[in-house]
Amino acid sequence: MLLKPKAKNARAKRFLVNRDPKIVENGKTALFVRGSTTSQVILDTLKDLYSLRKPDAINFTKKNEIHPFDSETSIEFFARKNDSSLFAVGMHSKKRPHNLVLGRTFNYNILDMIELGVERCTTMQQFKAQTCAIGMKPLMIFNGEAFNQNEDLVRLKSILLDFFRGEAADKVSLKGLEYVITVTAGPAGANGETGLVFFRTYTTTLKKSGTRQPRVELEEMGPSLDLRVRRVRQPTEDMWKQAIKMPRELKVVKTKNISRDGLGDKYGRIHVGKQEINKIQTRKVKALKKHLDDKPSKKQKTSNDMADSD
Amino acid sequence: MDVTGILDEHKNRFKSIQVERLVPVEFDLGLMACFDVNMIDEAQLRASQKARDTYLQELSREGAQLMINELFSLPTTVDEDSVYATLPAIRTVLPREKPAPKEKPMTRWEKFAKIKNIQNKKKSRMVYDEEKAEWRPRFGFKGVNNDDQKPWLIEVPGNADPYDDQYKARREEKKERIDKNARRAQRNFEENLAVEKGMKPRDMRKRELQSALVLSKGSTASMGKFDDKLAGEPKVKGLKRKFDPLVKNSDKEKSNNMEILNRVSKGEAKTTSVVNVRKAQRAINNAKRSKKQEK
């Protein structure tokens, strides 16, 4: 458990405040780690995914004794130190060749992770296409109904969406839609086992089409990965519930009692509570005093005058 | 005049942007993602790698086309000669990376301002300095309020002693202001801590003082036993040590001893590690091995 560091100057304080929990969060940083044994395939995969994820990515080039499914402590330590909530661990063993583990953390604890076997990898360098600029947000396409039905693939979809999301943005430049990531679920195996998942990346070129929407042409950019789903660690119920809890400030406030009619005029409704007409405090008129009713004979000079003046 | 020919020619010049899909594709434009549940041609995917890649590219192109169609129909804003499309809110539920921040308790000033309905007037960072005819920060480095850091002359105010050091007075005033601020921040912190624990701040301070008193009493050479007690001081409660009588019931003595034996030998070795059996065994084995080697 790392001690909470104390800031000794304003710069350090700003740095720590940036890492504190916020209402609107920073973009997630991804951490790329190598296991104790790696293969060329998995190294290429990690390198390409890292370049896709720049600048919000950290690449560890040294090998680490790390087994995410067996022990969580090393991942959690890295996440805490580097303030990264996404991680990708690549390793290679005889039992699990070209193994890639993608996962997320919540509050520096592992939320969920998925283990994928990279059966084929074509790197960005092998494609002669022009790569896109760093830091662009991709368009994501998920093909296949298995992504809604198969539990493992639902988890994979969620993790990949988070992984390639980039910075949260409420508007996007229509010139900056430079690349597309497609994830397709392959046919399921004979025993109903999850089929291969095809991960493809393309650069887009927008061409004139005579209408407002342009015609899209794609060129494969890479990486191109054929993935086999291995183990999946689903998040625990309460951790997931806590993670998707939205802070009160972000909840959309409904405007009530305001409406617009056809002409564009704005109408508001005011709700006045029940009024006790008997107990309303009005101007004091002596004639209306209750006890004066008992003595009708007494002449009410002032009240008559007042009546005349009305 | 027959214009259909010209229209057809115009249409054929550009490639179509229409994409046919049996099941309508679901979009999450906030994330720029689309989810297509249509049937995929599995035969193509099982075929050779090249055929598979071509099929996937075609599929992707169509998906991208659909998404571009949607994105280009969003409301746009023009800004510095690039057109921005305003993305709607995200529909898929994605987890946060850290929990939502806890609400900070209000400080004394904030509570007061809320009652009196005092609004926070935003002040600009830079202020125009007439004397020097330039913009300077309101506070901080080269700030407008730091001008009198080392003035070459300070007038002695009417009520002050003429022999007092005015420069020192200024320094001390500033220091006092800073200390006052720090004290107030500390007071806010303590009050909020007390409220968090459900106590009144005054009671919390009282408790702290009392515990400090008790500790200080015991810090004498004889642990406070022979110190005179002040009038009205509460009696300090210490831990009561219970000792068994020397001559016990023989059954009780036996059972106590057996309990100790069990703890030492096996029973709680795993949990309380009175004796680390593994280490002990390893030590014995090493000793035996070294003895054998000697022989």
C-alpha cells in the first residue's frame, strides 16, 4: 500500500490534484507490459497497440514476472504508480502461446480482464499504407450478434470500446475521422465455443458523392489481429455497480413546467399551493371587524366615509 | 426537354453512399461506435486469408459508410474553418476509472455566504497598472499587491512610536495574515472532521484535551502515582490485570497447561505462528545434512 504523497510545492500539488477522483474524468491511460517470456508476435502486437493508443499510453520495455490471472498485486501497483486504468500484458508460453491480456482497473483494483491468444498478427509496418496522426479518435464497428449474446464477447466489446475510446469529447471535427477499427466475431466452434475475433484497422478517405455525406473508402493500415478468446475475468457485482455510478452533478436535470407552443413562445407553469381564503391577511377595515356586528346601533362614521370615498 | 439522361449521368459519376442492411444498425454516436447484428457470411470467413480480408474490408467499408452518414447528419458548428459535429451523449454504460469524488464539507465562510446569499464575484487574473502602464497579475509573482515588498520610504503613521521599525511592522503584519489564514483552515478541517465523526467540534476538542492530560500525567518518573490530584479531576481508569490464585483447582491447572502445549506444538502454528514448523523442519534438515557431509 503506497503512502499518500504530500505536496511540497504548488506544481506537485497540481499534479496530485490531477490524479484525484474528479466529476468529469481524465482520459484513461493504457499501460503496456511484457511478461517474463515473450514472442516476436506478441511484441509486435504490443508495439502496434501502443502506437494506436498514443499519447495516453505507457510502454514498459523491460520484462516483468507478471501473471494477471494469478496475482493482481503487480498490476495494481503499476496502475497506482502510473495512474493508468487500462493495461495490456503480453506473454508467451507453451501452454498459452502469444498471450495478450487486456483489462481495466477501478480505483486501482482490477475490475475485469480478458485473455486473448493472438493467432495471427500483421503489423503496421507490413502494410504500406499511410498511418494516421497520433491521438485521433477512431470509429468503432462491431460486427456480429455474438457481441450481444456471448458473455465473453460482451466483455470484450466493453473493454475494446474503453481501450480505443480516446479522450472524451462532445464534438468532433468532421475532417478528423481518420481511422476505423472493426471487430468481427467469427463463426462459433463445433461445441459452441467462441470463434475467432477479427480485429482490423483501416484509414479512411472521404470522397465526393454528390450529396452532403461523403463516400468512404478504406485502406488497411494495421494492426490486423486474429484473436482467440481464452480466459475472462468478469467484474464482481458490487465493484461494477460502484464503477458505473454516475456522480449527481452529471445527471441530466429535467426542465419541468416549461413548454413552447407552435409559435415559439415560451410558457411556464407556476404551481400555487392551496390558499386559505378565510385566513388571508388583507388591509384592515374597521367595518369588517367581527365584534362590531354585536353593536349595530353605534354609528360608524369613519367606515361610512370610507364607503363613500370608494 | 429530357433531363433524365443528364441526371442519370450525374448520379453515375459518383459512387453510392447507400448501404443495405436487413437489421438496422445500432449507433452510439457519442462513442463513434456502431453495433451491427446482421448475419455475417461465415463461408467467406472460413475461406482463405485473402478472401477473408477482402470480405472484412468490404463489411467494414459499409459499416464506416453508415456511421459517416450518421455523423454528417448531426448538428454542426463551424470554428476556425473546420466543421465540428456535436456528438450526443454516450449510450453504452462504460465504467469510470475512479469513484465519484466525495462531497467536500462547507467551510465556515461558505456556510455564511450561503445564508446571506453572497455570490462569488469572479475577478480577472490580470489588472492594468496605471503607473507602469502595463498588465500585471492581481496577486503572486510580480503582482500588483506586492509592490511594497521593499519600499524605499515608509511614512510613520500618526499613532505609532517614531522609533518603531516600520519595515519590521509590515513584515510581521503579512506573517500574521498568513498565520491567521492557516489557523482558519485548520479550524475548518477540525470542525469538518468532528462533524464527520458525528460529534460537536467543542466536544471533540474536549476529548482530545482530556486524553492528552491523562497521557501527560503518566509521563513522570513514577508514572503519575504520587502526583497530587487537582480538585474535580476525574479518576483515571487503567487496565485491570487479573491474576489467577496461586493454588488453583488441579483440573483447571491441567487444562490450562494442555492448552499451552497444543498452541506451541501444532494447533495455532498456522494462524499465530508461535513456532514456524516449516522453518524449524528446514533447520533440522540442514543440520542433519551438514552432519552427513562432515562424515
